[in-house]
Amino acid sequence: MNAPPYAQAYGAAPDPAEPRQIRVMSPLLASQIAAGEVVERPASVVKELIENSLDAGSTRISVELEQGGIELIRVIDDGSGVPEHELHLALTAHATSKIGDVGDLDAIATMGFRGEALAAIASVSRTSFRSRPRTQVAAAEISAEGQTLSPPRPAGGPPGTSVTVRTLFFNTPARRKFLRTPQTEQGRCADVVRSIAMAQPNVAFTLNCDGRTLLDLPPNQTPRERALDILGRELEPELIEISADALDTLGTGGGTVGAAGASPIALWGLVGTPAIARATAAGQFVYINGRPVRDKVLQHALKEGYRGLIEPGRQPTCVLLVEMDPGAVDVNVHPAKSEVRFRDSSVVHGLVLRSVRRGLATADLTPRVAGAGSTEGASWNNRASGSAFDASPAPLGSPASPALFRPAPARTIDAAAFASAFREVRPAGNASLNFPALRDALAPARQTLPSGDASSVNVPSPSASPAPLTDTPATAASLPTVPSTGAAAVPPAVGTNQTDAPEIEESLSPALQVFNSYLITQDEHGVLIIDQHALHERVMYERLLARIVGRDQRGEPGAAGVLERQAFLAPVPVAVTQRQREAAERLRPTLERLGIELDDLGPGGMGVRAFTSLLLERGVEPGEFVADMLERAAEEGWGTEGKAPNAMPQPSPIDALVGERAVVEAVLHEVLDMMACKAAVKAGERLSDMELAELLALRQRIERSSNCPHGRPTSIRLSIRELEKRFGRV
């Protein structure tokens, strides 16, 4: 039998015909293999040691590295310490003081709990463990090299614990050679320290690398102060403070704190403006009970909160601290403890989504033109903290979505009060929030706002036959048509003579159109330069979405249904590939809601039998639009488990929240984006004075007017101060 190629290069492979003897692994080999699940690189060691320090109630934690942690990692804390007679257990596998029986797994409130970390680290390094409880007059130390443990010996040191890890992977060279450069490993260790420190504002952290201090965070900070120290003070104008009060939430049905089965949950955070969105998720810090996590449910909620405000592929900057009952979340999912599983994902998803959208809705996100070295930010944050707002459009069909109209009054809390109470009722080292104490601390700050959140949005099934809201047909341009039953027409667009156009407010400043593409006007903050196409695209998108989900002109609830359509006497032919035909069949129910009906014309072709009236009125060619749409749908996998740029990947845990409606939601947004872009006024199109005034009035009335549906800014601002600086007045 010829040896396979790898055997020729690396040696003969085992003969499968020969039975192999089953042997028990040596303790050292088993420990080294198990260590691979916990200790991946120096950053993994730093994470586990810091978590142990936090569990010990430390108020000061110092981390020292040499050669990126490859040669030396030392973590010193002032925690409770370990008695001398228990030192050997600290380095023994599956030995821990944090859980006692299987019942403790139902409500893990500590950062570490498996009893594996120190033993795994010791098996692949030269480790010394020195500790002194406050009740002991002197410290004791124990050392380990592989599986060899030294007996405890007296040592000097203050109360607390010091763990020193030298020559990581000295006895597993195969692992050591896969480590990156010291600079890279140092950067990863620093990221771990910052990530953990972000959620522990009561604890002081220092990080020293090769004799240089990279991080020095004082104790007893507020969550906001700690976040700014880590993210950078220069980002403060770009960060919007949010908080959510779901302490009176019982699962998905509502209830009170303390009631049987209640699952209280609270959130505080900072969300960045679209101006500081990044290409990666490095600026996202998300925590559950102080534990940094990467959870798909939370990521989806965050993504939906920013939908239409950032460009596809960009990631928002944010800090989200979610505190909840430890019994309502399972952290025992992954060895790295970075994944969690929620008992009720919809509550957490809805809380994050509502909070992010509310925070962004209360901020002016218009970017500002700033000179070199200017410290002016790109937004006017929290222009009316605690003021009324209109809830932004939510993911369609989400049971935890905010209402798409002004809902009934809801209780909320002041962000500053939350931040203060957060620090007071959560002692250092305790990952579980004291909910009764938090509730009592926040009682004076709780207030009623006219902008609460509804629990659900009733979205009709995409396959359901739409009920006509009006039978007034549109006039189709240049195509033979017959009247067809359709839903109500979309509310006014620029350039149309509709009777329900918004009243032009007298207080609006006049606008000047330049290059037939941009509008120049002013507000109380400075000079505004508006992209007419981008702004009108947002207007059209919001109006189309409002009609689909059931909102009238004033944002009040109305009948959800389909867009008005115009039937053709003869279908408009469209050449399609097989993949495009399959995409058309998948999207057919959704397209019919949007006023587009397709017929099969045989191999290689389909026909547009009916088309959205609004698009016809705006001069959009049906065949060209459908061809472009089907091409994108086929390439990006709309309506499948494929991932479109603005769609949710399938399958994922979010399926439990919205099920198949998540796919429908993604397709609706994609097609509405295209419709809005095609229907909007174009760059180079001359607008009348009335149309200019109408567009400015709509800018003040719609949600998220700062950005088009694709995330591009619709306007920029030249502040008064910057203007005066340019002319030498200041």
C-alpha cells in the first residue's frame, strides 16, 4: 500500500489494519491537552488571573508583563487571599471555592467557577503562587513546574495574592512556536485588561509592560469615567449615555420586582455616534453581570439599533453594561466564558434594542466640519436628556421591538442616577447586582416619560392577502396599464402635488440650492449643507416603511398592508438567470406586499405584471428595477441562510425571537432601501422653492434624518464657532 503524501513527508502513518492499544494518558499529558481549552496565549492567562482576583474582592490589581507575557506574567491583587493549608488546592485541577454542588451552576455570580484555570496554567509554565489572607501575619508561597508542586514555604508580602507565570509553554514547544511577536501578544494582553477593567469601575488597574506603564486606572470611578479613560477623552462628544429600566419586567409578560418568577434586568451604557463607527468590532464592550461577552443576540440588537445610521461593514462604538439575575443567564457554555445563553432572549434583545434606538433618537447626529486640531465633536448629544421622543422603526415582527408609533407612558430612570447607584450597590468583586438595593436607590429618580416602549408590533404575515386601504389608482407613465386594487399610496414625496403634504413651518430658514445637488441653510448651531438625494432617500424610506408596518402621517397606528400598485396590460419582460428566478420565488410574498407582482414567462424570462405606483410616478423603469433587485438578491442570498450586507445571518440564536420573520425583515429592508434610492430626487435635479421648503420641513419630522438608509450622512454642519474662526473673529 502506497503511503499518503503526508506520510512521505512526515513519517509513516499508522497501519489501520493493526489494532491500537488503549492507554490511560499520563496526568501531565492530560493536563496539557486540557490546558489548550483554557490557555491559548498569554492573554488567556491574564484574563483568568484577573478574574480570580476580582472574585477575591480585590480593589487594586496590578499586571506586569515581559516580552508580551511570553516570558513573564505577574498579577498582584489585594484580595482575600488563600490560607497556607489550601495553597496546594489552588493549583489542583477542579478545585474551587466558588461552587459547591450542581445547584450552584444555576446562578453563577463569579467570574471564574470551573477550578481549571490555575491548574491549566501551571501545567504549561513555571508558576509561583504567593498569598496572604488578612488574618495571617505572613504570606506563604508554592511553586509548580508542569505537574511538580513544591511544598508551601514562608514568604513576605502584603495581604492579597501574587501569581507569577514564567516561560509559558516551555514544556509544549508546539504551542509556543505558534505565539505571535511579543508586540502582538502584548497588545492582546492589554486589550484583555481594558475589557475587564471597563466593567469594574470600583477597582484600580495598572498594566506595566517591560518597565513601561501602559494603563493606570484609579479606583472608585463612575462607569462613565472608566469608559472615557479607556476609550479616550477625545471621544466624549461622540458618546451618548443611555440607560434602561426594566426592573418591573417579568419575562415577556410584565410584572414587578420581587414577584414570583421575576427576572429583573437593567442596562447602562454609552453608544457612539455614526461618526466614530469602525471597520471592526474592537470598539464594542458588551457585558453581562460584569462579564465581557460576544453574544449573537446582543450583537443583532445592537446592529438593528444602528440600522440605517452606519454604512454596511462598519461597526458602532459602544459600552453596554447589562445587569440581570444570574439565574436567568447560563455562562457555562464555552471554556473561554465569552458566550452565554439567556433564559429569555427576547427580554434582553428588546432592552438593548430599545435603549440604543432611544439614545440615538435623542441626539443630533449631524456631522460637523471642524478645523485642524479642533476638539469639536460630530454630534450634539443628549440635547434634551429625558425629553419626549418618537420611537424609531423597529425590526419588523420582533416581539421585543419598540412601537412604531408614540406609545403609552413608560417608566424610565435618569442615566446619572443609574451610574451612581450602579457603583454603590455593586461591591467590587461581586458580579451579581443587588437588585433590591438598586431599585431602592433609583426610586427617587424614576420618572414617567411620554415615550415608553410597546412590547410588540403586529406585523401581518407576508403571505396574507392584503386588505385594500384605498382604490385610487395611480397614473402609470408610458406603460399600458389597468387599474388594480392596491393599498394606500405612500405619503407625500418631494415633487408631487399631494393634499396631505406637510405644512411648511414659518420658522424654517430659507434654503439655497447649489450645483442642483446640495441645500445650504442654517439652524441655531451653524450652517447646514444638505445632500438633497440622501435626505430625500431617508424621507422616502421612512414613509414606505411606515406604510408597510402600519403608521399614518402623524406616527399614529394605522392599518399595515401593502403599497399601492399599478397593473400592466402586458407584463414588462425581464431577462433572468436560474438563480435569479429562484430568488424571485423566495421573495414573491414580500414583493407583493411592496406592490411588485411577477409572472413566469418561460425559460430565461419573467414579467413584471404590477409595479409600485410611487416608483412609477417617480419615473422608475419597472424592468430595470426588478432586474437590478433580482441580481442583488441572487448574489447576496436574500431570503436564505446566506448573509446579505444588511441582513441577519441564519441560523442564529435570534431565531428564537423572530423565527422566519427575521428573514422577511431583512428582505423588506433591502428592497425598501432600493425603492427609496430610486424614488428619491437625484443629484443635479433642480427643485423649486416650495420643494426645498418641503424637504426641510420633512427633515425635522422624520426619524434618523441625519443619515440615509445606507448609512451615509445626509448633512454636515459648519458650526458658528468654526465659521468665526475661519474669518478671524475669534
